[in-house]
Amino acid sequence: MQGYQDDELDKQLLTELSVQSPNAKEFSLPDGLIRFKGRVWVGYNKLAQQHVLQAMHNSGVGGHSGFHATYHRIKALFAWPNMKDTVKMYVQECTVCQ
């Protein structure tokens, strides 16, 4: 939630959702947390994206699964722009997986 303050688009989205939630683009704001189609919106926060990727790929939960398993695991809970490409690149660059 703190990461939303670092991005102008997310701050604008917060403002819009404080007036009308959900909006026409399927964003909502339950309990101050932006959600997109029910999933937690990470937005453009690269640090938050990295934390999600590490937790869902590198940890015991992820077990260094391949792209498809990692992507579907993340997509079930989180959303951000170009997420599929980000996950694909992260898994391809994983030194343990190679």
C-alpha cells in the first residue's frame, strides 16, 4: 500500500477509487488496498514485484517452478502491468533453474 504513493498513476487510481469503487476498469479499493479483478494490484512498484517473484518462485512455495506454474501462481493473487513478461524474464534469468 505504501508503494502506491511512489507512483503517480497509482496515486491517481487511489483518488478515483476513493470516489467510486469499483470502477469501470474492474479496479476496487477494499480496506485501502487496490485490487484488479479481485487480485492485489502491485502496480509499477518494481521492488514489490521483485518481492512477489522471489516469494512465488524462489521460496519453498515456488520451488523454482518453471514459467507456467510460477505465472499462474502469481496471477491468482497479484496483478501489475506486463506481469506475464516480467515473470517470464525472471524465470529465464534464474541461475538456479538453469
